[in-house]
Amino acid sequence: MLDALRGIGALLVIYGHYHFELWPDRGGLITSSRGYLVVDVFFLLSGFVLAYAFYDRPSFDIWEFTKKRAFRLWPLHLASLFCFVLVMYLSGDAINELGLLLNVLLLHNAGFGDWHTNAFNYPSWSLSVELIVNLALAVVILAIPNRRWNTLLLAALGLISAAILFFTVDSLNKQVSNVFGFLNIGLLRGFITMPMGILAYRIFAAHRDWFEHESRLRTLGVGVLLLLFVATLSLPSPYKTDFLYLPLYGAVILLLASPGTFWTGIARQFRFLGEISFAMYIGHMIVLKIMKETGFWPQDYVPGLLFAWGLSILLAIVAHHAIEKPAYDWLTRRWCKSPAPTANAAYQPAETRSAPALAKEKSL
């Protein structure tokens, strides 16, 4: 189920970007309010599926962890960056050398430089945040191995980050600028939601029997939470309420980790979207850039949107099987100590397995 959630979330992100860039004057549901929170859901998922690596492995090797995180993110990021730079060059757009270097190093959303020169492939800001925050959290837990104390520290880190943003910005729909001149907003968003995802897994592990118990009431509860989740993305809401939605998303992920037979059967129909979700997310702006430069696409809203979605999914399938999966598998076999799982297992949760088994497969 978490796999399907990630894939559907990627489609929602793509929809929002295409809507604003190609049809900015047309009204919409998700685009008119809180679609940006899908990225915070991604961060929560990352924290949840990485919690086993932090807490339950017999030994945690931060160097191996760092390599696998890099091998997960960099190959497809670099390939998409190359394509984007090529399109920019052919279009006559200016290319900033410092911004390009920061993109290559995945430091382009760490508070350095000018975002207007750093923003080649815009959605990749979250990759920079994910890599930095994951490594920072790994260091925290290694430095304080006591579970009670590092749990308190993670909770404090999330609350402090949330408090800073709550009193300095009007919503979570910001990621590239800094507060107080040096604290990057995107990083603070990551430090709110990734620790929350780790703590959600701790709750799941402590009450596993309850979460895995099936009942009609539980099945209905999952459906209600999913409706609330969609409502938070698509309905206008009062000032700063997006901060209050984050705990709701944590509860959604807790229940979806073991949603029961009914919802698992539905989610299985969307599993392929989860497998290519990273490729969809990181590659769709290339399609958008080409569409904006050429104009050879259906101009009406629905046909144009379906065309863009279809092209993005097709590109993602090719990128996943030609670059993402083989690059991750080859790099981990070549440079990591233990045999690596397949790229699919390393990237997304598989809804056909329980969350504890899932976490073992995806610990790194």
C-alpha cells in the first residue's frame, strides 16, 4: 500500500507542475491548495522505511549506509541533470557553473548559492534534502545509541524545526530560501517529517500485533483516513493549517503499513507506479521543459494533461529499467560489502509484505 501511495503521490506532483506551468489560469483542485505536501509525505515514507536500518540491524555501518544512499539518488539525478542541461543549452538558456556543481554534489538545496541559478531540475531540491537529512539522522543515532534518548532527540529535532518554520513562514509551500540567513527551509521540512517517519515506525514495531490485526472497522478506518488525506491536498484550508496535517500523514502511513487484505488488493493494481515513482518524479520536468519549448502537444487541458502524464510515465519506465535499477544494482555489487537488494526493493515499500519484513529488505 505504501508503494502505491508513493506512485500516486508522484502523479499528483507531476499534475501540479504541469498545471501551473502549462495552464496557469485554469482552476484546479489539488493545485489550488496543498499539493506541495506530497513531498512531505515522501519524506515521511523515507523515514519510515529507513527506521529498521537505524534501530534494528545488529550493526549499523554509516559508510555503507552513505554509499547506498548515494547510489540510490545520484545515477538518475545525474542523468536527468545532463538531459536538462542539454535542453537548456539547445534552448539558449544561461547555465551557471556554480549552480551546476552544487547540483552534481546534491548540495543545491542546502542553503548555498542563489537558487535561481541552482534550479536546473526543480524537483531535485528534495533529493538534496533527503541525502543531507538522512545522513544527519544516522549520525545522531550513532552518537546516541540509547533508543529512549535518541527517540526524545528525534522528537525534539522535529518539534524545534516545526516551531522555527511556524513562526517564520506562512506555509510549508517553501523550500529554497533560508530563515535567519542560514537555515534552509527545505532542510527544516526534512527535519520535521523524516524523524516523524522514524518515530512512526517505532510505534508500529512496538504495537505490531494491533496494527496487523484485520477487522471491518479497521478497513473502514483506513478508507476514512485516505479520504481525509485527499481532502487535505485538495480543499482550501485556513492559514498555517498545513503544519497540522503532518501528524495526520504519519497516522495514514502507520495504518497503510499493514492495511489489510482489501486495501492491499486495491493497491496491487498501482504497484507499478510505485516502482517507477522516483523516475517519474525526477524526470517529468524534462518533459515539461521540452513541451514548453516546442509547443507540439494538445493545447486543450484534459488531452494535454493526459499527453504529458503518458509521456512522463513512458520516460519513467525507460529510465527506471535502463538507468535507475541497473546502476543501483551494479554500484552496490561493486562497492558495497554485502549483496544489494534489487533497486525496486531498495526504493519503495512492497505492499504485499508486512512492514517489518519490508524494513529488513529496505534497511539501506
